[in-house]
Amino acid sequence: MSSQAAAALSTANSASLFKIKNSIDISFASVKLNYGDYVAMFLTPPVYDLQATVLPYNLSETYDLHLIANYTQLNSAGSSLVVMIPSGPGTYNLSVTFVSRVPFVLQYGIVTQNYTAYPHLAGTPVPLASGVWFLPIVTESYQGNYTAYTFTSSVIELSDAKPVPSVFSFKFPSVVSLAIFLAISALLLYVDAFAVSDTYWKEKSQEASRKRWIGVILLLLFTLFIIYWSMGLLGVKFT
């Protein structure tokens, strides 16, 4: 993620302690991220005693975790913000606890520079900075009354954002591609050689017309086009 995203997440500190009357657990399904994106949770208005922990599935998986008590970029009322940035592919269990004394709205989603990469999400992208958007996955309203809330979710980051290849974009191994290309080229050149040779001998016997030679030339041009097209389709390169 670029420095624009980092600049969009400036911090401000504030916290208070309140007597807790109730405790509520909030669990959401796993979120799959494209490489370089991260998750964020906005709590509006700001909450109190905001805390968060991340438990990676593997101890080798690393991450950055940011808590912002009062973030005003999303709306003028301000929000508490939790940001979890995976450093690489893996599964991370995110747990957030906080206290709210008034009704609040929880928005949980993805911060990305390419929200079109998530067509399965119906949320409306919200700009955070130039070229940086927040794409909500879940938007829920809750009652406060000095209640303690615990939020949990699994975050799965994908190693690559490339789409699953279709049948038409399947790439053969280089050796197989070269063999197929050579077979196609040999067959076409054989047909061309036969057409040229046959026309030449008919010319010797004065049986070849001008139209026949024009047809041979067109056949040669068509062969060159097919060979060039096959190189691109099979990914054959001679450089």
C-alpha cells in the first residue's frame, strides 16, 4: 500500500474507563484480501478502552496493527479505527474489544487502491485519500449503555491478486508450446510449398493464370498471419 494510505491514517489518542454492565461477542466470517490490501474497522461515534490482538495461524506470519481513538477522515463525527496490515500471505485471527456508552455503528471492511478487485462485495467504496478507498463488508448498528463488545474475524491474505485463468488463457509449458508451434508452422509451410511448386510447373506449361498467382500470394500472407497469431497464443518467443 502506498504512502497515501499511511498518510490517511493519522493518529489521535484518547481513552476512558467505564463500568461494564454487559458483554457481547460479535463474530463475522473470514475476509479474503488481495496482496497489499488490509482490513479496517470503524466504530462511530468513537468508543472507549479500544484494544485489539492478532493471532496468526503460523508464528512466522507477521503484521502491523494500528489503533486510532478518534479518526475524522471518514466522517465529521469521528470514529475509532482499528487497522490490521498483513505483511504476507497467511491467516490471521483478529480480535477487538471496546466499550461504548451510546449506540454506535460498526463498519468492517477492506482498505484498497483497487476496489474493483472485489466484485462480490456489495458495499459502496468510501474515499479515504487520493486513490485509497474503504470498501465496507459489514455495517451493523448496536446499542451502547456502557457495554463491552468483543469483535472477532479471520483475515486471509492472498499471495497474488491475479484472476483464476480461464480455458482461453491457459498457457502451455514452453517446450510443449514450441512443439505445437513448430507442428502448425510445418503443416502450413508444406501446404504453401505445394501450392507454389504446383503453380510454378503450371506456369511452365502455360496453364497457370494470374488469378492463380494472386491466390498463392494471399495464401502465403494468410500463413504468415497464422504463424504470428500462434506465437502470441502459445507464448512462443525467440529472443
